[in-house]
Amino acid sequence: MTADAPFQQVRGRLKAQAPLAARSWFRSGGAADWLFVPQDAEDLASALRQCPSDLPVTVLGACSNVIIRDGGLPGLTIRLAGGFAAIEADGDGLIAGAAALDGSVAETAAQAGMAGFAFLSTIPGSIGGAVYMNAGAYGGDMSTLLDWVEILTREGTLQRLPAASLNMQYRHTSLPEGSIVLRARLKAHGEEDPAAIQQTMQEMRASREASQPLRARTGGSTFRNPEGRKAWELIDAAGCRGLRHGGAQISEKHCNFMLNTGDATSTELEKLGEMVRARVLDKSGITLHWEIKRLGRSLSSTSSS
């Protein structure tokens, strides 16, 4: 490691100027100043304790609902892999690592006859992100499953927090600022025939396939649903279905999805989203709020620094 590295003694992989576009579902965006893949929780805690307190730290999961801006991510970017993806049975529930894919957790639960997890089979992403944003679909969300979550604070301290302390609301969980989800215990809603659970998941996936542009370069739902309204209906009513900006497009199939049609930059994607927000506000008086996380620096801020 160079003298400019944010820490020196770790067992995981640390890389400077690591390209990130290939990790994003949009396939766009700049590089991480530093990308760290820790070997285990102790390795990650050690790294955090060595980091300067003013160093920006970003955690990337499956990158299924993020726009990584074209100027890249400043400071330290952490990607959890390996043992962080472990899933294990724990009595009437599962303990899942932050890097475990939502779909894998749903399949594990189904095989064990654990009810309540089926909706996770339709959510792209990993458990850490699902906890962080209280991800949900088909009438379920993480607040209906979560028992407790283990986190590392920005200072590298391990904490276990009960779900009742997290004020989980629509697409929001109140975790300590700068904390990193390590694993979560998810409690089943009782027992159910595994074949019946599999059938439910198949029906959910088929419904999603029919209504959403899953085979495109997309990032899931772009905007949160305003209370009592559907974001896609507001977007459609504002005339934004199929709207384009550069290589970015609002999906014709589901207009709360943005697409990279081939060569869109993250700047174009974000600009398109802001165009939609402006048109919806003008048409309906309703302000849409981003559900996709926009991370990092714009190219203009990079060139001026």
C-alpha cells in the first residue's frame, strides 16, 4: 500500500482508483478513490478504527438501486463479500449476512418451510441494503421480518440493535449515522408447506417480469410512492413515459424505472430523473422523492477540485 492509503494493517483487499461502473446495474459511474473488501468483521472494524474521522466512507451492496456519479466515490468505498453473505438457520428464523442476496434468503426460507419471506424473492439487492431502506414488495417489507441487526459504527464498534429501536417506516430505517450493517436476524411468520411457498414466489416473480423491465440496465424503482399515490401514475400523467435524455430513458413498460439504453452516463440518468420530478411537480403539485441512491461526485466537482 502507498503512504496515501487510508489505513495500513488489514487482511482484506485494498485498491486505489477502482472502477465501479461494472458493479452498478446501470453500468455507469466513476471509480472509487479506494475500494476495500474486508476479510471479516474484525478486519473491517480494524480498518474503520484506522480511518481518519473526516474520511468519507461508502458501503456498496449489490448496487441494484444506486447511481454512482461520474466523478466517482470519494474516500473509502467498502464492498462486503465472502463470509458476509452467509445464511444460517436460527430456530424460528434465519441469520443473514449483509451481503446475502435477498433472493437467496427467500429460497433458503422456502426450503425450510419458513413463511413470510416470499416477497424478498422479487427484490434485487442484498440484505444490508434491504435493512437500510426497509425494502419491500407485494405487501411485505423488512420491518415485518427483522428481529435484530448487527452493525459496526463509524468508529469500529460492534452493536446489536433490536428492530423495535429502529423506527422502521416506508423505505426508511433509523440506523446510527455512518453505521455498516453486518448481519440481521429475520423471524419467520410461522411454518408453511415449502411447495406452497415456492408457488407463491413463482407467481410473484412472474408478475414482476410482466410489469417491469427486468432485462434492461436499470436500477429498480426510481422514486418513492407519495402517500396514497403511485409514482408511476404521476409520471405517466405528466407525459414522461418513454422520455429520453442522452442515453437515458424512462421505461415504456413501467415508467417508474429508468433505463441505460446503451451508453448513458450517470449524469444523464440523474438529469433525466430531475426532469421527471420537475414535470410531475408542474403537473400535479406533488414532489417526488428519489428511491434510488445517488452517490459520489459529479464530473464538474471533480474538475474544479
